[in-house]
Amino acid sequence: MAKEKSPKEKAPKEKSPKKAANKKPNVFKRIGNYFREVISEIKKIVWPTPKATFKNTGVVLLSMLIVGLVIFGVDSGLYYLFGLIMNLAGN
């Protein structure tokens, strides 16, 4: 009778063809693939129209002006308040 292998006994490992298929392509092919993918992604970019760009620029400039005025107001108020405290402390 033939001896049956127990589950603990393992068959000798054979080289699988999958390992050869999982091997990375050489560096030049990977660089080429990278640049092809970059060009593919660049083609997907939707650039804004000049009208939209000018509108967005105006919104940014107006926002900067408003934030600047708020900071100026808070700074002036705190400067005035600090001056009052110093005058009270000096008297």
C-alpha cells in the first residue's frame, strides 16, 4: 500500500510561474508608464475661462480688503484699550 502524507508533511515547494509574472518591469518602462499617466491626467484638466478667472481674482481681492480692515479695526481697538489701561496705571 502507498503511504498517505499527513497534513503536517508538506510537499516540496516548486517555483511557481506567478513569481515571474509579478516581477517589476525595468526602470525605463516604469518611467515611461509614469509619464504616460501624467500626460493622461493633464488632458483631464478643465481650465477656467478668462471671465471666471477675473471674477475669482476680484473675489479674492475683496476678501483680502475686508479681512485687512477687520484686522486693522481689532488692532486699533486693542491699542486704544491698552493705552487706557496704561493711563489708569500711571495715575
